[in-house]
Amino acid sequence: MKFTYSVLAVTLALGTASIATRVPVPAINAEKKYAIANLEGLTDEPAAVSPALATTLLDILENYGLTNYWGVTGAHSHINLTHGQVMCQSGSESRVAYVVGNYDEMASTNVPYNYRVTDAGELLPLDLGPITSEVIAARSALAAATADGCFLREFSTASKGVMAGIAYIRPIERHALEYDSIVMNRYDLSTSIGIASTIPLSQISRHGAVSFYTRGIGHLASRAQATDECDDCIFPFED
């Protein structure tokens, strides 16, 4: 397997200093280069991936050993980016922040978390997120699954005409699934920032548009399980 190398900041256990080290990040040969053009045609509403289609696509992911790390997303974009910009995320199992940054400055310490799969079977990166040991494992699995092109051909054939894609299952999604919650993504379109937080299903008064489906904790869900929703312009953001 080919590797690229990225600078990763590591906090030392004894003390507060941090060092930068170069860690091997699995290269995904099928992964195209990030560009603003990858987002062309996307709207702020998640693509209409029905539960039935999501189940079919997750079955394909499962056949290639990907559902421990990856789920199915309705490709979309809430923020209008300009050349050289990228949406980058960071956070924890309870809260994630989305900010717009310079791609060249962020690409050395981050990798794509969301991809659009085109009708032609292309894997187009849409954003960036931090490199962790789990992300490296997820990329290794995706590199293996896409090596011969069969996975992407099957996925694009099943989703033809729908702007579907795949996304990394982050710690915040795992936490939400474990505690019977959903990840709600909210965006302030005037400042180009966003926040994702977990909300117990019992406390949701109204639902947003489902944007992400997974197979659930321990693959207990044979069908697609709605894991993320999107809701634009809800203020104030919850702390």
C-alpha cells in the first residue's frame, strides 16, 4: 500500500509541550484532487438519498468491509467557497466546529472526511478533517476497497442520478448512536461557520433533513440508520 506523509501534532504525556512528527497516511489511488469544482451542482439541501437507497448503498459498503468506518451521505454544501478555500472541521465526540480555511495551509495536517461519488465512479473530496489513528484505519480500508474500481462502479451504478457519497463516521456519530441521539449540523450562513452537536432523539421537536446514514453500532441495524441531520440558520448555537 502506498503512503503519503503528513505533519501531525502530538501532545506529550508529560507536560504541555507538543511536537510535530511525520506520520504515514494511506494514499487512496482512486481519490481525486480537492478542488472547488468538486462542489459544483451541490445545494444546501442534502441530496435526496432515501432510506431504501441508503440501505442499498450501505449493503455495498458492507460487502467491501467499509461500514465500520464509513456511511452514506447526501452530498451537499452549505457555504459558497472561492478558489483555494476548503471547509475544515475539528472537535470531539460531543461537538464539532466547521470553519472555512485555506486549502494549501490545511492539507498537510488534514485529510478528506466527505466524498462525492459521481455517476462516472469518481471519488471527489469535499472537505478536510484532522488525522487520527481511526482516520488512518478508515483510509486504509477505503484504499483497499477502491483499489480495483469495483466498489466505486457498484456504488455509482446504484446511486446514478443522485448526488450521493460516503463520509467518515466520526467520534461524534459513534457517541450519538451509542446514546440514542442524532448529530444535528447547524450553519450560520452569514459568517460561514457551522456547529455539529448531539441531541437525544427524545428532545428533538422538529427534524431537519437527513444528511448521513450508517449501519449503527455493531451493525445492529440491517437497514440504514439516520445518524446526522442538517438545519440551516438556527441561532443561537447551543453550547
